[in-house]
Amino acid sequence: MGWDLEAALRHAEKKFSTDLSILMAETTNDPALLKTLVSLERQQYQLIPDEYKMYQKRFFTRFGIVFYEDKIVIPCGLRETILMLLHKGRPAINKMASAAQGFWWPRITEAIQRKCDICIPCTMDGKSIKPNIPETEQNSLLPLNGPSEEI
């Protein structure tokens, strides 16, 4: 199983690191994102699909790619690849979220949480525990003393 994961990571790195043409092609292969792109470029905001409509004021386009503020909107076909790359080395959830600052899609934070929840080594190391603590218990936790502590 470790070999399959390494092969998948190599494939993900190769797939994503080539150039913008992959991102542009995947944007055109994602029906909702393509419709959003075209609607933004034509200033037909009423045609933006529901999943993106609430974010429309923060979107802009360039090079056939949709951006959310200063982040690249990742098409559905590349989201799992991005999650795999962010999870390389099994960092904690907070480190994954920090590394994902240049990327965006609806509910990306939930996707990162799910990625760590299904990772058995992360769960065994306790890396996905803190975000699941009920709010009533968070008040009794002491704050972290520095950035070097892992969650």
C-alpha cells in the first residue's frame, strides 16, 4: 500500500507541476466552473451556478482561470490531486490549511478535514483530533505556546 501512495504522489506532483494549461483545461472540463468563468467574463452574473453565486463579488478571471480574491479556484478534477499534495508528509490539519492558502473551492476546509479524518496515521498520531473537539471543551484547553507544536 505504501508503494501505491508514493506512486500516486509522484503522479500528482507531475500532473500539477507542468504548467497553467492543465488548470485551464480542467477549468473547461468542470461544467459549473466553466459556466462561472464565462458568466464573469460576459458580466452575466445572474448565470453563475448556485454553488459559486454567493462568492461572485470576490471572483475575477485571468488566463481562462477563475480566482477567488488572490487564490486560484481549483476545478473539481484537480481537487483530489491538490489535497494529496497538501497532505504529503501527513502534516496536521492547520499546516495543510496554511499550505492551501493559494487555492480555493467551496468547502475546501471541510475537504482538508475529511482528508485528515480518513488518514489512519494522522488519526493515530492525533493530528485530526483538535478540530473535532466540541466548542464546550475548547475553553478548558490551554493555548498553544508556539508554532512548533503540532495539533
